Amino acid sequence: MNKYLIYCVFAMVAFGCNSEKKYESADLTTENLESTDTVLTEKIIKTADMRFRVKDVQQTKEKLSSSIKADGGTLAEFSIQSNIQQTEKVRYSADSLLELTSYRTEGYITAKVPSDRLDEFTNKVAKLAVFVDQQSLKLDDQGIAYLANQLKNRNRVEAVEQLNKHANKKSNNVETALVLKDDYVDKKVENLLIDSKVKYSTITLNFYQDNTVKRMVVENDRLSDFRPAFFTRLWLSIQTGWTIFVELILILVNLWVLFVLAAAAYFIYRQYKNKPKALPLKS
């Protein structure tokens, strides 16, 4: 009996020691999570936008491309478009016309410029403009989101390590580990994108030039201008009328049988109409 009592006492003491160790390790893990990687760093993303008028859109686009490359940036997208405002054709000669076209040319550029040189680059752009319609700059601090991704990734690494220690064929630890690893990759990629946007700022440039009038001599496509002169058309009309008259006579000759039948019918009708009526007999 005394032996069993002694064994129970030892077991209780050992269980208490293990529990204290577990609580201590849990407290240490909590302290580590609260004390590590809690330094918030600035992750400022800059985006700029400008709209301005220039003398020549094509030349401005070439100068902007050179300036972007010189500042260590990259050209992400560009387009040039001409929109016709009005067009008109006036007589230039007997067989040609003068085509007048009024059009407006606009350019669009999206570029990535090193963030530390963004202000200097916008100053260069302003010097190329006749005047600036609109200019804006937006700052977005992603430091908190960046820190949150780091802390979540640390938790995922620790969770995967614990799952790997207790993995077995019957449990679903492998699938859970894969989900955690995928989440880790997603958060890692998000932080890489934030770093890229912090390093290189995105700037959007919209520029245009004043309406331009284009003059060009083109072939006359008005068919009415190619009609013959009046007397020529008059003589042609006489010839056409004589041709129609001759054709009409020929048509009437081809219908001579109808005329004969019509004359015979008329003669019979006259004979029947002029025949005296018989008088009635008296009783």
C-alpha cells in the first residue's frame, strides 16, 4: 500500500513539472512573437499623374522615352492617336480636289521611374509642356501590410514544422501543410510586389497638341463633275430621242395583227348597229 502511495506522489510531481514546462514554453513563444519583427518600416508607394499640352506629340513622346531611360526607368505602355474633328473637300482643278482635314493628336504614356528621382523627372516633363493642365501625386504607405505578411509567414513556417514532426499516413497533415505553404508563397509575393512598387513609382502622362489642319490634293471622286458639256449632252439627247422614236415604230409594226383585229371588230360592231330592227306584226 505504501509503495502505491509513493508511486502516485512521484507521478503527480512529474506531471506538475511537465505542465510547468509546457506553460513556460508557451509563454516564451508568446514573448518571442510579440518581441520579434514588430519594427514598422515605411513602405511608401508613389503614383503620379500629369496632363499637359505640347507643340508636337510625336517629338514629345521621343523625348520622354529618352528621359525615362536616362533616369533608369522603363516604358510600360504608350499610344498615339489622332481624332478627326472636321473634314472638307473643295474644287482644286477639273480632275482633282483639295482635301482639308482638321484633327487633334493625343499621346499616352505609362512609365516606371525610380522613386527617388520622381520629382526630378516630373520637373523635366513640365519643361516640355506649353502648359500643364493637371498634375497630382499620391502616397500610399504599405508598411503595416508588409509587416503583417512577415508575421503571418513566420507563423506558417512554425506551423509547417510542427505538422511535419507529427505527420503520418492516416492524417491530413500533408494537405494542411501544402495550404500553409501556398499561403506563405502568396504573402511572400505580395511583399515582393510592394518592394517593387516602393522602388519604382508609376507615372501616367497624358499630352496633346492643338488642332492641326492637313492639306492634301486628291483625285476628284465627284461623278457629277465628269458629265459632258451642255451642247454635247443636247446632241446626245436628240440622238437618244430619235432612237426611242424608231424603236417605238418598230414595236407598233410588230403589233400589226392587233390593229387588224381591232379594225375588224370595229367594222362588225358598226354593221350590227346600223342594221334596221324588224317591225312587230299587227293582229
